[in-house]
Amino acid sequence: MPHANTDPSHVVWALGAALVIVNAIVCVAAARADGLTRGQIVVHTAVVWLIPLIGAGMVGTFLWSEAHPPPLPQQTSHSGEAPAASGHSTDPGDRSP
């Protein structure tokens, strides 16, 4: 009995191909629709193709930012305490304004 291919890249390619086919069908249907101007057809086609790209960009950016977190800020206080909310140090020996 053959085993199932568990490589997720096949699933991604299949979903991508399905998305392209469905987008193409919708764009052809919009182009053939009665009552739409050329400008409306262009806008509908742009929306059909851009929304998946924008969604992929947003998810990709999120995943990249999760994998590459920014460095933690370093403490500037020598005593180990964070500065007060006013920006002034709570250390009585500190004479800065």
C-alpha cells in the first residue's frame, strides 16, 4: 500500500493553482458581464488579484516578524531601576534635571 505524501509544498502549490483558476474564471465572468463599464471591469479585476496578494503580504510580514523579534531595549539606569515615568531618575544621588 503506497504511503501518502506528507510534503506540505504540494498542498501549497495545489491551493495556489486553485486560486489562480478561480481568479481567472471570476475575471472572465466580470469581463463578459452586461452593464459593467471598462473601468468597473478593471477595478473588479484588480480587486480579485490584489486581495490575495495583500493577505499573503500581511501574513508573511507577521510570520517574519515573529521569527525575527526586535532586540530588547537596554536599561540606561546604572542602579538597575527603570527611570521614573516623568523621565527623571528616582536615585537621590542623581542631579540631572
